Amino acid sequence: MALLVTKFGGTSVASLERIKNVALRLKDMKEKGNDVVAVVSAMGDTTDELIDLAKLTGDNLAPREMDMLLSTGEQQSAALLALTLQNMNCDAISLTGWQAGIKSDDKHSKAKISEINTERLRAELAKGRIVIVAGFQGISPCGDITTLGRGGSDTTAVAIAAALKADRCLIFTDVDGVYTADPRIVPEARKLSQISYEEMLEMASLGAGVLQSRSVEFAMLYGVDVEVLSSFNFNPGTLVTEVKNMEKQRVVCGVADDRNCARFALFDVPDVPGIAMKIFKALAKENINVDMVIQSAMRDNRNDIAFTIERDDLKRAVPVVQKVVKEISASGFSYADDVAKVSIVGAGMQTNPGVAADMFEALAEENINIHMISTSEIKVSCVIDEKELEKAVRVLHKKFELDKIE
């Protein structure tokens, strides 16, 4: 008998018919002798619909109240799934995030899980029940409902699997695994049978929408094997695990694309200690995450600083940057939201020189201009014009022969 923690995304529970299919899967797992916990997202586009509804109240959308509102989506699907199982003569119970013992910090809309008290979960499992947990949510130290950001149900599932020391965490979604690129852009993209934590973390953080990056961080930290599968078929998925010597098998494992990108440039920034701190601390106070940062060569004791953020944060970031520019006596700033990020990822890049050069060559051959570059041991990312993104993905997929990966 195994302890399985499963997660079903919004498309998997988008209708009562699909909820019934999920219930049948869970019932089958239980009847095979497994203990089962299921984490669920909100049904279909429920979260977006709730956001649109909130906007009708006015412009002041307080994060605390938005968390109170948005958390109801997952509670709805959790209760419906539990009711469906009960009507199949399968004992089940639905729990909110806080009933499941999920504690978080107090950063509304982007909270992080701090602890999971598993007492209630273990008690319900001991009764032979399938436990359905509303994903994406927790409770702050002062008792307020918090949400974990987009894709937070993935993090909920992996964190519960780690806390319960589950045998495996199964993430059911609308795709049947992790691909070498988005199949909607590259039809010949191949499904990976395995991918390392490190590679998956880079892919997730760079825009691959299969798993949320924080969920991969949890899996890597606690050694949780995560399998990505489709809820619409029974095909083998992709196992995210510690894969040794993968760099000997393949140099690049995938191409990631991210449209949720905006670029800022600050001009004539004084070249004195503490200036960068003032810029990025001001953004951090507003919970705005900065990705790439590039500083130009100094001239007359001044330089330019460019950086990227998520496009979703652009509206909040503009007044912050405007204020900082005045405070540090820079000459001005500009921003653009018509850019995107394309990246290549692979553990083999650590031991194979020239991979970045091959990437730049492939983009240059297609006259795709690179605005910014960021690298790590296992990835190279380039900010380019958004209109060139899909072409760039296809070119890089072909350049590194990812259609030949087995």
C-alpha cells in the first residue's frame, strides 16, 4: 500500500463530468489499497471570473479581500469532488487549506507555505477516507486566509507530499508530461520520460507552465518524486526526480518561452555604493520580483541599469521606479511590455562549452535581435521582441535537435 498525493488542475475539474472522471480515478487508486490525498484547483476559469467580478466593485482591490474571494474557487471544486465520491459509495472529505493545517506567511496573493500540521490529514486518512484539499491557499499567523499565487495548487500538493512523506506526488493536468517545448508552438516537440529537479526548476521559472517553480523547489528540497500526467488519458507521464549523469545523455533538454515579461531601463544612474540596493529594495517592498539585471559600462561616473519583471506587475512597478529615479538623481527611465523571454535548459551545458554561442548563432541567422542575456550553469535566457518569440522557440528546438530526444 502506498501513500499518494495527487493534484488536479483547473481544466481537470472544469465541469461536473470532468469531476466525475477525477473521482473515478481516485476511487480506483483507493480500491487498489492506496491512501489518497487529492489537491484541487478551481474549476476552469473560475479564478479569472472571480477577479473580473471583483473589478466591478471599483479600483481598490485590497489583497486581503481578494484572497478571501479567490480561495472560494478551490473550496467549491473540493466540495463537489467529495460529494461525487460519496455518491459513488466512496468515503471522502473535503478540507480547506487551513483545515488541512497549511500555514503561510502574511504576503497576500503571493504567500509562501511556512509549515504543514499533518494531524488532521493523518486522522482522516486513518479513517479510510480520500482526503480532498483545496489548493492554492493557507492561513497567515494572524488567522487570515492567504493565497499562494498562480499555480499555487502545485505547491500545495508537493508540500503535503513532503509533510506526509508520501511515496509519490502525481500532478494531473491537461498535458501528459513535460515536453522539449510547447507543443502548440513546436508540433514535433518530444515528451521527456524523466527530467532532473534542477532542469525542471529552470524550465518552470522560465515560463514552462507545467509546474509552478516553488513546487519544484519543495520537491528538490525534500526529495519528493513528482510525476506529471494527463487527467484525460492513461499515458505514461514525466518523472521529475534526481537523475544522475543526465548531462552525459543530453546537452539541452528543452526550450522555454515566457510572455509574462516587461523590461525597464534607468538612465545615467550615479555609480556609487548603495544605488542598486535603493532601486531593488523599493521594488521588493511592493512584492515585485526582479529577474534579469544588466548594468552598462560606466561613463562619467554614471551608468544605465536595465532589468526585467513580470508583466503582471508592470502597473505597480511604474510609480515605484518613477519615485526612485528622482531620489537617486538618474536622468530618466523607460519601460516596454512588448518583449518576451526565450530560454534553453540542460544539465549538459555545465560540461559542454559553446552552447550559448550556438543559441546566439541560431537567433542571429533568423535576424532575431537580443535585448538582454542571462545565464546560469544549466540555462541561457534571452529577452527578445515578443513578436519573434514563437519563431525563436522553433529555431532553437531545431538547432539543438530536440525532436530526436528519446
